[in-house]
Amino acid sequence: MNVPFNLGVRAHDFNPCPLPQLIEKLREQSFSSIQFALHKSFPESAPRLGALSPGTAAYYGEAFRQAGIRIAVLGCYVNIIDPDPARRAQALNDFSTQLRLARDFGASLVGTETGSVGRGYTPDNFTEEAFEQVVASVKAMVAEAERFGVTVGIEAGINHPLHTAQLARRLLDEVDSNNLQIIFDAANLMTPDNYLQQEQVVAEALELLGDRIAVLHLKDFTISDGRIEIVPAGQGLLNFAPLLHYMKYKRPHIQGLLESTPEEQLHGSAQLLRRMYNEI
């Protein structure tokens, strides 16, 4: 029997709409799981991340559970290495709130990128000091996750201190806890210098990170004016075959989430990936 394709989507890639309508859209397109960032999909329910209550989490978690939709990633977009100590402390506190409420949401993994040591992109992100700040913050996050029996998911990206699979592997080794896992996004590791060797980059990443990958993000990219430009899955240069092979044969039932795909493009991207998966 073929292992079914466990394909989901970021909830906030749908146009804003009431919760029942969002659930209906997810079911219509047969998405079995979501990445859910409450403050992006329903900002009126999350005026402050640190103020979320168990009741808020249970309200949304129960609605998705009854619809048969799993929250694969509870998205918490915060800058865990903010150069301002007060803002960094607030970011870590907000993340801790999500960890504490993850079970009420029906989720087991809370995810984020690392953020930046400056305002937006800065070459300072590529320093050893920036990486060490990531380690310090992630250690604090993971210690909190261990208390609540949930998992921290960290996503690498080319403009962040965690900009290669090798650095993601180093983070896993330095934190040394199974409550830390990786959200793997192959497009996030592409640069104008390496995209022609993408098969090698992806193969090495899958080998290095292996069973510590909890979820995959599925999006695409093109090159425009010498820069990476993100596009919906299937409309760019990314070869999805190695990722789908990994999902089907190496990590059966692992969740893959469409990302950065506008609602109008979701059906086409999902159909393409489903067909490719079935043919792998």
C-alpha cells in the first residue's frame, strides 16, 4: 500500500476570513494539516502573544480537531536574537506562552526562524557571535519546551545566522535535546551562487539533518536580477523529487506544508505536488 501524501498549508496564506470559512476551504482542498499563526490569521484574538489564554487556544484547537485538521506547526514569528535586550526578552516570553499553550491548541511543535541581530538583513548575521546568540536563545526555549513536553522547531534561512544545513546541524549538536527539531525548507537554502547545485545542497541537508526534520515547507524560487525570488510550488526552479522521495520512503507520513503560495495558486500547486508524489 502506498503511503499517503500528508500535505498541508500555512493557514495565513488563505485570504482573511472567519474561522468556519477557513476550515471549509481547507477541507475543500483536502489539506490535512496546517501551520497556524493565530496573530496572522485572526489578529483580533491575539492582540498580544503573551496574553493568550488557554481558552483562546482551546477554541481554535477544538475547531480544527473536529474538522479533522491537525496543527502541524504552531507558528510564533518572533526575533529570538533581537539586539535590544528588552525586545529579545519579550520575544522569548511570547514564544514560551505558545509552548505552554501548544497542547491546548492540539499542537506538539512551536516553530520560528531565528530572526536577525539587526533591523532586517545585516551581514552581522553571518558572524560567530550571532550564531552563539541563537544557541543561547534556543537553549532557553528548549528548556521551557521540555517542561511542557512539546517541541521547538527552528527553520534555517539564507539571510539568518542559521543559513546553511551545516549550521542547523551544529545547533542540534550544541543544544543536544530531542525537544529541538528542524523545519526544513529547501528553497530557504538556495542562493544565486548555489542553486545550480541544488540537488547536492538538498541531498547533503537531508543527510545531515535526517531524522531531526519534523516538518517540511514546500515552496519554490526563481532568479530575478541576480536575486532569489520566492514563487508558488511548481512555478520555479526547485526540483521537488528528492524532497518527495524523502517524504514517501525515508520519513513516511511526515507533514509537508505549502508556504508562500497565494490562495488563488494553492489548488494548482497542491495538485502538481500530489501527482509528483504518486509518481515517485
